[in-house]
Amino acid sequence: MKRRSVIFGALAGALAVTAAPVAFQAARAADTVKVGVILPMTGPFASTGRQVSAGLKLYMQQNGDTVAGKKIEMILKDDGGVPDQTKRLAQELIVNDGVKVLAGFGLTPLAFAVAPLATKAKIPTVVTSAATSSVTEKSPFIARTFFTIAQAAVPLAQWAHKHGINKVVTVVADYAPGIDAEKAFSQVFEKAGGKVSQKIRVPVANPDFAPFLQRVKDDKPDAVFVFVPSGVGAAFMQQFKAKGLEEAGIKLIGTGDVTDDDILNSMGDVALGTITAHQYSAAHDSKENKEFVAAFEKANKGMRPNFMAVSGYDGMHLIYYALEKTNGSTDGKALIDAMKGAHWTSPRGPISIDPETRDIIQNIYLRKVEKKDGQLYNVEFDTIPDVKDPVKAGELK
Amino acid sequence: MLTILFDGVAYGMLLFVLACGLAVTLGLMNFINLAHGAFAMAGGYITVILMDRLGLSFYLCLPIAFVVAALLGIVLERLLYRHLYNRDPLDQVLFSIGLVFMAISGTSYFMGARQQIVHLPASLQGRWHVLGAEIGIYDVFIIAACALIMIALQLVLTRTRFGSQLRAAVDDGRVARGLGIRVNRVFALTFAAGSGLAGLGGALGAEMLTLDPTFPLRFMIYFLIVVTVGGTTSMTGPFVASLILGIADVVGKYYVPGVGAFVIYAVTVALLLWRPYGLVSRETAR
């Protein structure tokens, strides 16, 4: 008997301890909106986490942490780029911390892992860094402020064909985004009348590009379309130069992740002349962007913002915007509806959220790597306005 | 065609410099050191740091990478490895794979997980045109450097007093000790030299193999293949094995890019079926 009463006592005590904060939280919840952010802050994708979180924080710092009478509280969790972790953390954030909005997600599989939770718990989820087209189709509560691979690859294919490039070899890393890029580019390029003479897939893990590039060189195309994870891009360019493809008159084209602003400078002069299509360049010429870059560099010890950072910045803007529109109501359905059709001028230019797909509509810029003030930049020279995700728009098979 | 062959030879030579240290510790000292790649990575990172932060020249970084990796080797050997010489292979494997993970985490913590970029000096960039083939100057540099290392190693092992002391110590440590050979010192020096060579290989190969914290894990398989295929009793075996594998890898990637990455494994399997104890082995049955 004595033992049982001890157990009851312990139980009662435990209940009291857990119940008190719950009551306290409920009282506070009325005027605080928690935003759960899950990003890879460690591991091979840590640079994504660093850039996105800096973008999110900068927006809050500039615009205050109060929207429609509610205080915004950001809770940042590190999933290390592992989908199981992402899912577990999302669950904890929803159940224990009571977050009303989720944001972040550094890779497509990480966003996929969270999609069922978002649907079940009716939590609006802003995807800042996963680029597979189908991400927004996995849950009606997902909106995206990033880009899709096809969104950049398709305009590039059209541009290339219009500008005297007729024969292309594609070189992509052999994983889902790489294959997406290969498909999007070659379908559109061939439809326009160009020729993709070879489609080379290289291993993701162990990139020694020399033999592949030698093969490309012997094929004598007008250009090489490349899609590799951004860190590996530097190695690719070094080999591209070392093998003399540039002297052989072969152009290097790709989506903008290859010339990521975060590491562009450390690539060195081998990157010069690379032509890419993308939604954001730190050198984008607008008042909004100049202010953004200056504020970002000031807040982050001179780190240059890249497309991830601006995606985080816009992601937080979208959350603020939706809360303002619902007058502070945190009902999941109301918030995601408020996000649909949102449009504003971001540092990257005018952008909006497609009301049908909840995906981003934005300008895609053609850029060339050039040297400005001793630093390498992606300098924009052509704009394709208001590009929707070509996959969901039915332009691709 | 000649260009591809040349690329393959350069790649194979690089594999050899990276793996020969492992051949020494595994073959001569019978110690399984899976953390060998960590020393190579150390060499690569030292080069990057010295070049980027201190602006030293690439040529100067190479010997420094060797010396620092060798010193690191001595310290670790004295502190950790020597306690494991007489333990069974499983302990050695577990211990050294643990070191690999520590090296990976440590490097990402201090240097970040991103890829490090080595900027070669202008004198090593560019190509020469020889007999209709284009040959990268850096490839020539790698081949020359590795050939020198190979010759030096062979001479040290077969012609010097140290070489015979080492072989004696390996064959029968107790008798060697009885003859007045300081076995521990010999082992420590050998280990250091092996680590140093890995460091040098890492520095030489950082540009071609790409350098990030997962380097030791990514290339562990290649090192092990070289040592397994080559046999561990001499330096000639791993050398020939490296060349074959390097050429097979590059040629495979060039002619059949779709399956190119698998060619190296197919060759390994074929070679091992043919000579299960390695290309050059002391005896066919152990």
C-alpha cells in the first residue's frame, strides 16, 4: 500500500508540474504566434541553414516582431539534413511548442517528410529551400518562396536556343534534382529544335569530372548544361578550365545554384563567363536589393546573401503578410488562404504566390559571371518576367 | 585517346601516393588503419589554409603538408595506435573507424562542411600539346612527383639499413628486439612516413579529388581496393594496382559514362578472382 501511495504522489506531482506550464502557455498563446523553423544547421547542407536562418532573422529585425497585435516568436531547430529528424522535430514543434506556422526545409526529401504532418495538423508550411516541383502538391498547406528546378532550366533552354546554341551536352549529378534538371532542359531544348547530343550523369559522391569533360570536349557541342550540387560546382569549373573546353569554344550554362553567391568568390577566376539562369543574384540592380545586401552583410559579418537567404527573407515576409491579412488569426486554413495570391517586391524583384498551386511566380534572370570591384558576381543581362513552375503549368511531360 | 590514358595514369599515381602509406602499415606492420584517409585530409586542409590565409606558394605547401601529417602521425601513434598493435583486427578496425568519424566532425566544426577549393599556381595550369594529345601540366607534375616518391620508397625499403630493420621487425619482432633493433622506434617512424605520404597525397590531390570533411570516408574504399588488389608485401603491388584502377576508372567514365563509376569495382572483382592474394604476394596460400 505504501508503495502505491508513493507512486500516486509522484504521479500527482508530475501532473502538477506539467499542467502548470500548459496553462501558462495557453494564457500567453493568445498574443504570441510561434513559427517553427527546421533547417540543416549542421552537416553537408549547413550553408543552406546558415543563409536561410539569417534571411528569416533579418526580416524580423527590420520589421519588428509584432504583427497585427501578435508577437512573433521564431523557434529554430536543426535537422542535419536527415528526413527522419525533420519529421520528428516538426511533430515536437506542433505538439509540444504549439507552433502555428512551419518554415524552412533544406532539401526536397525533408519537405516531403513534413507534408503529411502539415496536412493533418492544418499548419501552413512555407518551404524556403526545396526545389522539386511536386513539393507544393504534397499538402494543401504548403506554400513556397524558393524556385523549382524547371523554373530556371526551361527559360535557360529557350534562351540558349535563341542565341545560337544548337548542340548541347548535359552533365548532371545522378540524383533526383539532377535528373529533373536534365529532363526539363532537354525536353524544352529539343522541342525548340536544338539537339542534346549526350546526357551524362555523374556520381554525386565521388566527382572526378576529368574523363566526363574530355568526352564532352571530343563531342564538340556549342555548350554544356550542368547541374551539380553547389559545392561541387567549383570542382567542375576548375576541370572545365583545365581541360580547355572554354578555348575549344564550348560555353558553360546551368541553373544558378552552380554559381551560388555564397561561394562564387572562392571559386576564383575559373567561374568567369559562366552563363546561368536563376531568380536571385546579389548583384541584382534595384533599390530593395541594395538595401537588403547591405543590411544582410552588416548583420552577418560580411557574408554575402545568396538565393537561400532571400528565400528565407521572403518566407518570413509571406508569414507576416498572411497574419496581417487574417488580423492575427492563426487558423491554418485562413492563413494559407491569405498567402494565396500574395504579391510584393522582394530583393530579387516582383514575386507572387500562385493562388492555384501556392508556388512562387517570379522573374528568371540570365546572368553571366563577371568581375566587379575585384569580386565575382552573377551580373544579370536578360529578364524573363513572371515565370510559373513549368511542370505544374503543364509545359513539361 | 592518349589524353585519356594520361589522365588515367595521373589519377592512378595519385591513388598510389594516397594509399601507399596504408600499404606500409597494413602490409608491413599488420595494422589495419582505416583512418588513413584522415591524414590525407589533414594534408589537403593544411594546404588550403596555408595558401588561402597565409598566401604561401603551392610548392612550399607540399612539403609542409608532408611534415605536418607525419607529425600528426607520430603523435597519434605514440598516444593511441601503439596500444593496438597486438590487439585483434576487429579492435583495430573499430578504433580507426571511430577516428575517422572524429576527424570528419572535427573538420566540419572548425572548417565548415563546405567544399574547400585549392587554387593551383598559374605555372601548373594549362596544357601541352604532344603528339596530337593534350596533356595537362598538372597531370605531368603529379606523375613526376609520384614517380619520385615511388622510387625513393623502393630504395629505402630495399637498400637501406632502416628498410631491413623494418622488415626484420615485421617478420619477427621478438628476435629483432633481441638483435638490438628498436622495434617501437622503427614502427613509429614508419607510421609517420606513411601518414606523411598520405598528407602529401591529400595536398596533391585536393584539386582533382575535391576536399571536404567526408574525404576520409569517400576515399577509404579506394585505398582499401588498392591495397587489397595490390597485395601488401611490397610496394610494387599497390603501385601496379593503382595504375590499373586509375586507368580503368578514367577510361570507363570516358567510354561508358552511364556505368563508368562501376568499372573500378568490376575490375577489382576480376583481379581478385584471378589473384585472391593480390597481384604481388609473398606466397599464394597463407
